[in-house]
Amino acid sequence: MHEFWSTQPVPQGEKEAQEGPLEKKTVDDVPKSPYPIASVLEWWVPDVLESEDDLRQIYELLRDNYVEDDDSMFRFNYSHAFLKWALTPPGYVKEWHVAVRRKNDKSVVAFISGIPIDIAVKPSAGGDAEVRKMCEINFLCIHKRLREKKLAPILIKEVTRRVNVLDIWQAVYTAGIVLPTPFTSAQYFHRSLNPEKLVAIRFSRIPPQYEKFQNPMQMMKRNYAVPNAPAVRGFREMEAGDVPAVKSILNASLAKFSVAPTFTEEEVHHWLLPREGVVFSFVVADSNNVATDFVSFYSLPSTVIGNSKYNELNAAYTYYYSANTVPIKVLMGDVLSAAKAKGFDVVNTLDILDNKEFLQDLKFGPGDGNLHYYFYNWGYPIVQPKSVGLVML
Ligand SMILES: CCCCCCCCCCCCCC(=O)SCCNC(=O)CCNC(=O)[C@H](O)C(C)(C)COP(=O)(O)OP(=O)(O)OC[C@H]1O[C@@H](n2cnc3c(N)ncnc32)[C@H](O)[C@@H]1OP(=O)(O)O
Ligand SMILES: CNCc1cccc(CN2CCOCC2)c1
């Protein structure tokens, strides 16, 4: 059971693992050369910022081989612009973008990414959070033709080496599957914006109680209709001048959670300013045009696998927010309007942050997917998703 993960510094299910590092090594202990890999393969560092062709190769690997739902009806289709954004925040390390190519034709067969992140972790006994520089791991992907050959542990060990050599010893990551050992498990919720398309691609079903209506789909459209303009006075798109205020209110909001990132001004600029087709952010500005509230969402489409009428599901995912002068359910109501106006079919979210405060009133329904959260080399007790303030792309 867990031939690889049983060898790793992650909680192994024993109770009461101590909080904090599970093993202590120094940079001197870290191998200086890359982990050995099959002779027909080679390590490769794509230049996702400067090379559109390198970025295209990572994009295509993920488009065709990344995460699908359990029934293989949908597969994530992160865009080029989204991947460039997700992989190159301030202080990113090019070598933490770890790819594997076939030597003969240079085709990309696998990938795993790491980016730097400052995570504030509160001791479970209470008290001040400890801010720890960690690596956030994402986009682990092996080509469908190379699955179940133990290549994933090799990718994980190599990215670990490249992180350790820079004196960073913890990571945070999420997965849709249960591994040793989650510190929280969140549930997905979905808010229909385009019920007709969602039913046509079998993302949604017409609830049985609608069958009593003469025109069930008409009733579904009515139920999920949203205003086409924001309700909150002073609601507008975020702009560069809002960065200092957003940094202040967002860090204050996130400090309430047991596990959450902290953002520098440069990180607020990178992660939270609007980027067309990628991330959408809004503030509520007071009479001096100073941001008092903030809310955001990102675009993550999925390929619809094998549907004749539609080949893409346009999904928005709720991102970070700070609700201070208006309740989050009012602020998120304006997100639904903005997402509908921009052509999204659905808004997806998790029961992390204060999201449970709006799920019911805004007509989100539970999904059948979960997102499990993990630390690498950091013992931490299992906490409820509502005490987690980290959003993973
Ligand atoms: C200090 C710095 C540390 C940095 C590193 C921190 C750790 C980061 C960890 C990674 C965080 C990733 C976050 C995300 O990106 S989550 C998204 C993961 N990607 C996908 O689901 C895309 C589609 N699937 C695939 O591409 C492959 O199936 C993958 C690549 C997922 C596995 O490839 P394959 O199916 O061909 O298997 P194998 O024969 O090579 O290897 C089998 C071993 O791999 C373990 N496995 C399977 N799936 C995952 C998974 N999602 N996280 C961690 N481990 C996983 C599995 O339990 C088994 O180990 P053990 O059970 O026998 O022990
Ligand atoms: C947070 N990063 C994207 C993600 C990665 C892996 C797994 C999941 C969650 N799955 C998605 C597919 O449908 C079922 C639930 C999401």
C-alpha cells in the first residue's frame, strides 16, 4: 500500500503526528545532479515566459492528458495565458517547471510545476501564525501512454530536489484523490448560469420535481436567471491603483484562517489584477474611490469529451475575496452577474474560506468532486475546509 508515499515525509496515518517539519535536512544533504531517469527520456526546463513554443508544448500536454472527472466526460483545458500566469508569479524559479521529453523526437511526456508561496499556518493549539516559505505544487501530468510506470514518483523526487537545493523544505498541494494524508478535504459546489447547455452536455440534470411543469427547461432558466448589472453601489473592476488597499484588506481577511497565503504588493499585482480571459477582479470603492471590499474569479474551461453539439464548458471558479462593507453573499451575487455577462456557463466553488455563507442563497448545488489538501514535510492536524483560506488553481 503506497509503495512511494510510505517512503515520504508526509503523515502516514499514525495519529497525533507532531506539528511542523517531519524531517530536517540541510542543503548539503541534497544531491546536486538530477534524479536518474530512463535512458530514452530527458529532463527539460521549458521557458514558459519567453518561449511561446515551449508554453504551447506544456499547454498541449495538459489539454490532452490532464485531469478528467471520474466519468471522463470533461478534461481541464487551462489556456496558454492562464498557464503563463499560474507559473510565473514574482520570485518564480524557472527550474521548478520540471518537464520530461522523449530524447528521439523531443516530445513532452510529463510535467510537474512548483512556485514559491508564503503560507501562514496557525498552530492547532491557537496562537500566532507561523509564516513559512513553501513550494506550491501543481499540474502533475503524465501522457496517457506512459501511465502506471512509476514515473510520477520520479517527477516528485526531482522537483523536491530542485526545491530543497534552494533551502525550502515544505510544499502544499491538492489532488482529487485521497493520498497520505489530507489536512482538509473540500467539496465542490456549482452554480448554473446556462442550464440549457449544462443539461445538453450532461454536466447537470433536470431535477425530477421539474417534470411537473409544462416546460421544465423554461422553469430552470427562470430559476437560474441573474441580474445583468451589479447590485452593489461602487462595484467596479479592480485597477492598479487599488493594489495597496486590496493587499491590506485581503491579508487581513486571510489572517482569520488556520492555513492561508500572505501576499506581498507584487503578488497582489500578479495574482489579482484583471487579466483578459484568465482572472477577473472587482472592488467596492467608497466615495474617495478607495477599495473597501474585493472579490475575484478565474476562467478554467474544460473540454467536453465526445459531445456533438458543444466541445467546451466555460467554467468560472471563485478565487480570493475580502467582504467588509457588504456581506459576501451580496458581493458574490455580483460575481454571478459578471460571470453571466462574460459568457460563463457555470460558477464553481469549494466549501473553503467563508464560501458556505453564500452557497444556499445563491443557488449553488453540491458537486460529486472533492479537493484534498496536503502538506509535504509538515505535520498538521485535520481541520475543517472552512478554516482553510488557500485557493489552488
Ligand atoms: C519540499 C518540496 C516538495 C515538492 C513535492 C511535494 C509533493 C507533490 C506531490 C504531487 C502533487 C500533484 C498535485 C496535482 O497536480 S493533482 C493533479 C494530478 N494530475 C492528474 O490527475 C492528471 C491525470 N493523471 C496523470 O497524469 C497521472 O495519473 C498522474 C501523473 C497523476 C499519476 O501517474 P500514474 O497514474 O502514471 O502513476 P505512476 O505509476 O507514475 O505513480 C504511482 C504513484 O503515484 C501516486 N500518485 C498518483 N496520482 C497522484 C497525485 N495526483 N499526486 C500525488 N501522487 C500521485 C500514486 O499514489 C502512486 O504512489 P503510491 O500510492 O504507490 O505510493
Ligand atoms: C485544484 N486544481 C485543479 C484540480 C486538480 C485535481 C483534481 C481536481 C478536482 N477534480 C477535478 C475533476 O472533477 C472531479 C474533481 C481539481
